[in-house]
Amino acid sequence: MSSERNLPYDDTNPKDIFRYAKELLGQNFVDILSSIFVDDELKAKIDYYNNPKGKGTLGNLLEEHYFLYKPNSSSEPDFDKAGVELKATPYESTSKGTKAGERLVITMIPNTEPIEAEFKGSHLEKKINKILMIWYHRIKNQVRTEHSIDFVNLYDIYSEICAKDLEIILDDYRIIVDKIISGNAHKLSEGDTKYLGACTKGINAAKSLKPQYYNKYIPAKRRAFSLKQSYMTYILNNYVQPGLMSYDAIFSKEDLKNGDFDKKVLDRINSYSGKNVYELYKLFGISTASKSKQINKTLVNRMLGVNTDNAEEFKKANIVIKTIRVQKNENIKESMSFPKIKINEFINQEFENSYEYDFFETTRFLFVVFRENENGKYVLSGSKFWNMPIDELEEVGKLEWNNYKNKFIEGVNFKIKNLSCGKQVIENDLPKKTDTKIFHLRPHSSKSAYLINNKRYGNGSEADMDLLPNGDKMTHQCFWLNNNYISKIIKDI
């Protein structure tokens, strides 16, 4: 690529590349093609870029037909003279506002050669230093070339606005590199880090197993450095559209110097260890009158120094706060629930493409533990970050998930029991919690409702039921993380 080719922009100047990119605003991808092609050739190009299985991505379309250079797999930034990488990335509109449509894949992590120990001067730094982000609006059932380009921004990792982000990204880079160099690339997971992720590459990541440079005995999935979807959503709602959403910052830039974000979070919470919940409610001015189920989550946010549920660093990093109450007998009262499944969609998925896999592979948890004392009061005993180990997820988790899927396909059998008190109970032969180690399925509804052989049971309504493959219906189901599994995770607190 050369500025001697009479390009409509100066390919040595990031500001002029950005100026030219902004002329895309308000256009869709058909408009770009229509300015070059007509008739059958135009139709052929539209079909090519609309094919979800083809190699013609929307990013390739922009490179070749708007910025006028041939797509390539060079290790250098796309605009190498300006040090700018080009990325087309989707956003979606939801009932809760706009969100990034996916993570932003930056560059492959080497698997057959050494990885650079230092971020400065690394291949990743070249690719992530300045990114020209072209945001298009992805709408369900709309063909790709009709998506409109609504936002353009020049992301600069060394800019003042990204100063705090850079400290956490450097921390993430160290975590990923340390795991790879220790010969544990096969244990990498997106949940290990905060803003910079190590995502799997390929439609079927299980088929992408390759030898590790640092461990010749255990193969690892091919992975790429990426900016997490949660972090991309923050970029969209704050850097691209400033002030669209308000967040509370836990730390200042100075707080994050020298990294170790996790330790600094845990130190804040653990400084209150030994106080019971009522002492903490009083200390932070939290009213106990509301009886809100979220009261302890509110308490954790206050301990971290934020007044809302929108802690900036947690939203960017997809960190979920879970408060856990451990009873005197060491039992955890509650299992942890997740969104309800749709059975007929569930049985047509593969585990690696399921909500459950994506959730546990990408989510970090902050577990904050309150233990019951001899007086029946719950006392803060400590906290820890945790994400599900990838081998547990892909072995035990996959097995348990598939056991439920196969049972739904095979057919759920019901037994109607009439109790002496006059109450009717519907039992089923889905795997029970006692059959599982990590998660189990159980009802996700306050009322039970069934349609079995065209006969209705339970006190719920149509809205409380989900359709089974054979036409019967049962109460909505959701996955629950087993409380005894959680007990093992937090036993060291």
C-alpha cells in the first residue's frame, strides 16, 4: 500500500485515515459496493459478502473496496505506515441499550514459537496500539451487506482516555504469557483475564488442537488475543458515544500502577473481614427495611467504594459478584441459578456453542463469603476471584450438559403422585442434582405447570411451561451451579 497510488487519504497519517473513515457514516455495505460495481457484477459481489460461510468478511470488503488495499494476513498493522489496524465490528440494540456484538479478535497467539514476554515491542502491541474501529449495526434476519455503519472511532491504547485500561491490559498480558510459558496453554480460558482475552479460534475449537511450544506432551487449542465483548461494549458506550452510560470507577489510574488489580480488589473487601452484616449495613448506611435479595451485593459495591451496580472495571471485565452465605453446619443454603433454557433450542446446540459454555468460559466471579457465627449472624469471612477451570468445563461440564440434552431427545418420563394431604406432585427422570458434580437442571418458575398426554397439571399457566420435543410441556428449567461444588471452591476462605 502506498500514498503514491493516489489514495483518497494519506496512508501515513492516522488522523487522515480517520477523516476518510468517517465518510462511511450513514452508509451500508451495499452502498460501498454500488459505488464500484453495477448489474450482475454488483449482485455477485453482494452474494459473495452475504455468504456467512464464505471468506469475504465485511472487514475484507472495507479493505479492498473502500480503503483500496488487498486483504492480507501480514503481521504488520493494516495501515503499516501509520501504525493503524482496521477492524469492522458489530453492535446490537437491546432493551437495555446498545452493546458490542462480539469480542474483537486482534491477532493469533503463537503456538509453535516463543511468545514475547514483554508487551512493549511485541507483535500484539503493534496490532493493538491504534485500531480504527468501524461499527456496524447488526440486526437479526438482515443480510450482512445491509447493515448500516453508524460509528467510527480511532482507539489509541496509549491515549489519556485509555490510561487505566492500559494498566489492566498489561496485567492481562502477563497472566496469559505466564500461563503459556509455564506449559499450561491448554488451561487458558477467557475467564482468566479482565479486558484482554485469549479466545479460541475456529468454528470447532476442539479440532484446532496443536502442539504447545512450551509443553510437547499436551496439545492446546489455537487461541487469539482479543478485546473482550464486555470491554468492547464499554468502549462503544463511553469512548465512541461519550456519557451514554454512567459507571462508577473503583480505582483511579494511580491506584492501578504496577498492576495486580485482583489483589487490590480483594484487599478492599477483606479489610472488613470479621464484621457481621448488620455492622456493615450500618457502616455504609444501607437500610435493611427493603428486604431486597440484592442487599449483600449492594454491600459489596459499597465496600469497593462504588454506589451503584455499575462498577466500571467489573462491567468492562465481565466480573459477576456473587455473595455466599455459609451456615453453621458448613452448608451453603442456595445453589446458583442461571437463565432459563428453551428446551427445543437446547437440544439442537452443541456444548461448545451453548450459552452455558460461553458463560462459564468467559465469566469471572468475585465470590464474597459470609459465614454464620454461633449467634446466628453472618460475618464477612473473605473473598476470592474464580473462574471455572477450562478442563472441568470441557470434561465434567460437557458430560453433564450432554446427559440433559440426550435425555430430552430420548424423552422425559413423568410420574404423577397424589400425596395424602391432597397435593399432587409431578416427578420426572431427568438427571438429579445428586447425579452431577458441577451443575444440574431444575425448575425456573414459582409455579409448576405441565401438559402430559394433553392433560394439564400444576397451578401455573401457559407462561410457566416449555415445550418438549414430543409435544408435552413441562415447567421452565434452568441450570443451577451445585451448592456442594461452590462449597469446595470457597473452602479456603
